[in-house]
Amino acid sequence: MSTTTVNVAFQSTLLQEIDRAARAESRSRSEFLREAARSYIQRKQRWNDVFAMGNEIARTRGLSDDDVTKEIMAYRKSKASRR
């Protein structure tokens, strides 16, 4: 697999945190940032998949955004009243 070098600017405090975390995992800064980027992309894709599934369910059941919002609010209210 070929690689490309890029320049990225970080605030010095963030770079120090990155370096500390990379050292704690015995990784290079590049390895650490590659894994962070992969994790971010995977997490975003999972959330996109969850929202797409929810939108599909709402569409097939004929639910509007207001219907979904009301259901969420009712669930949260019932959960809060159990405390």
C-alpha cells in the first residue's frame, strides 16, 4: 500500500496530548493519527447507517419528523418518571 505525506497543523497542547497517548500505546505519532482517522471514519459511517435505517423505517411506516420527535419525547419522559 502506498503512502502520502501530508502536513497538518495542531495547537501545541493538542500535539502534546497526541504524543503522550501515542507513547502510552508504544506507537509512532503517524500510527496513532492513522488509527484515529480510521476510527473517526468508521464511527461516522456507523452513525450514517443508523440514521439511514431510522429514516427507512420512518418512511415505510409513514411517520413524519414530528411523529418521530413526539415518540422520542414520550420515551424520554417515561424514562425520567421511572427515576
